[in-house]
Amino acid sequence: MNVLVINCGSSSLKFQLIDSISEKVLAKGLCERIGIEGSRLVYQPEGGEKEVIESDMPNHSKAVGMVLDALVNEKTGVIKSLDEVGAVGHRIVHGGEKFASSTIITDEVIEAIKECNDLAPLHNPANLIGIDACKEHMPDTPMVGVFDTAFHQTMPEDAYIYGLPYEYYEKYKVRRYGFHGTSHSYVSKRVSEILDKPYDELKTIVCHLGNGASICAVNGGKSVDTSMGLTPLEGLIMGTRSGDIDPAIMEFIANKENMSMDEVMNVLNKKSGVYGITGFTSDFRDIMDAMAKGDKRAELAIHVFAYRVIKYIGAYAAVMNGVDAIAFTAGLGENNSYIRERICNSLEYLGVKIDKSLNETKQDEIIISTPDSKVKVLVVATNEELKIARETLALLK
Ligand code: ADP
């Protein structure tokens, strides 16, 4: 069966069509600037040329229609008819406390997702629009929702309750949720397979370091703590997000700069992180180049970023009373050996020793620690789409 995996944002839609038996990606792509002038579909069939189709996409329904047309297109398509799409798997950002696992999408489920909109006002409504658009074009095709928060629903109260009046949790469900769950779950499982150790006996720390970044402590296959909170703003320093700060800074800056709460939030989400520190970019490739040319703020940004990761790894080793494996994943975790080395050099006390030449080796999955390292260190390329396709298939079976 082929599963169409959809990751729908407010103005974008990423997709992959995955053959669930061979787990091959038959086609993938992205609709950009939906509802904005200059919209386009970037479409890439397996083994074929990437194609850019510029066309008006006033809404997500039109975008889904274009994706489906491309998939069945006589020349560049990869299937003959839409009957060959057996199911659709949707990435959904926030499942609140309602969803501890993936679920088949029904009208009741859609209502329950809507009830979580408050918690992720930028993401959940867009995810729901994606579901609606797919239903319009494929009313009889089963759909599954896979939640970024679900994997972390195993966190104990100790880890998810904030030091705030308890009534905010009772009334508004203000608590820590965590995100990137699909990635943390996929990578921690791969670690157990690569190391050939039972998943339910392993203590793993997964460092998902991308533009958005989070760390997760996985004890015996269960998330027991993670760095993001009620929203994806908490935790590590990210591309443009501040991560943990003293909450009093918000009022202080609002007063000094004469800003509203909305404006301060915008700064914390979009103008902070390594972008805020360097003053010019959120992309670590630019930051590495600038550092090589002697830019001190670029160097500072990298080092502040790595320092926060080092702190969280120490915290999570403490939370689990030990750690067997540390895995690096996502754009930066997979590709930036400098940051991995800088982080691992501070973990000697845990018994971490990395092999410098293995750390420089570019491979999707690789153990970069030395054979005598007490803690195994790995690079594991994440694959959230494959995980969504697998979950979709599992539920429909
Ligand atoms: P997100 O999915 O959260 O947008 P990614 O996981 O794609 O982010 O990570 C983006 C970061 O990873 C950027 O800072 C980028 O510089 C870095 N990155 C991505 N690919 C590479 C690469 N091939 N080499 C070095 N850095 C990379």
C-alpha cells in the first residue's frame, strides 16, 4: 500500500508518497507560498528530475489538488490513479493530553484536535486545513493523525508540571508537552537496533538539533523528559527561538523597548536564538563560515548553543540515573561535526570518548564513539515521514 504523508503548515505543504512495503519514497515535494502571490509546487519523483510548477494556489485545497495531479501525471507521475493511495498520514503538531498515540481521523478526532488549537495556534489550524483539503479530494481514503506531542505523554508529572499555580494546569492544561516526538521516537528506536540492545532496557539521550531543536531523555523506550514545553519555545537555543530565559526579561524588554506582549513574543520566536546572537543569520552553515573568517559573534553563537546542549545532556543523565547512548540527529546534529565534537568533549565525566575521524565521516547512521567509550555516541538521520507512514499502516492493519 502507498501512504501519502502530509505535513501542512499555514502557507506550505510538504508531502511524500511512500510505498509501505519497500518503504521507498516514490515521490516527494513541497507547495510553497499557498495563499500568497508566487506560489509554486516543487515535485520530485523517485529517480527523476526535480520539477518546479509555478501556479496560483489560493488555498490548501488547490495545493493538494496539484500534488495529486502531479502524482498521477502521465509523464512524471508515479501512480496510475488515486486508488493507489491507500491512506494519508498527517503530521499534527499538538495533541495536548488527548492523544498519547497516533489515531485514525474521524469527525470526533477532528473536534478533539480543534480543542488543542489554543495550545498551538500557529500550527494546529494549518494541520486541520490539510486534513480538510485531503478529505475533499479523497473522501473515501482513510487518514491517520500522528502527533508531535504523543511520544512525550509518558513523561511523569515531576517532569511536566510547571512551578505555577496548579489551577492553570487544571483550567487551561498549562504544562510541559514537548515536540519532535516522531523524531525522538524514531531515532531512539534506531539506536537500540543499531546497538542491538533491547529498546526497553536502554537509556538514550536524543539531541534533535535543527532549526528547531530539542533534547529528549528516553528511558526504556519511553520519553521521560524533553526540553520543549507548553510550546516549542522552551529549552535549547534554536535558529531564531530563545529557548529558556528568565521570564522577567519579557517585562523588562517590553518596558525598555516600548513593546506589546505580542511584539516581545515575536522577538523570542523569530529574532532570538543564534540569529539574535549573530545579528545576521539563523543558518549554521553561514555561522560556521563567518566563524572561520574570525566573526566573534558567530563563534559566540555556536558556543552558547553547544553549552546549552551540554547542560541538558547532564540534566538528562541525572534524570535517568545514567545514560547508555547519546544520538545526534536533524540538520545540524547530522551534518555539523564541529558542534558534535564540542559537545562530546565536555562529556568526559560520563565516559564519552569519540573517534575524531569517525565523527568526520558522513554517513546516515554511524557510531562515532570509540570502542572503549562507556556511553555510545551515534549519528542517526531522522526520518519523520517514514515513521508517520509506518504508524499509518500499523493503525489501518
Ligand atoms: P528544520 O527542519 O527545523 O527547519 P533542519 O533539521 O533542516 O531544520 O536543520 C537546519 C540547520 O541544519 C541549519 O542551521 C543548517 O545550517 C544545518 N544544516 C542542514 N544541512 C546541512 C549540511 N548539509 N551541512 C551543514 N549544516 C547543515
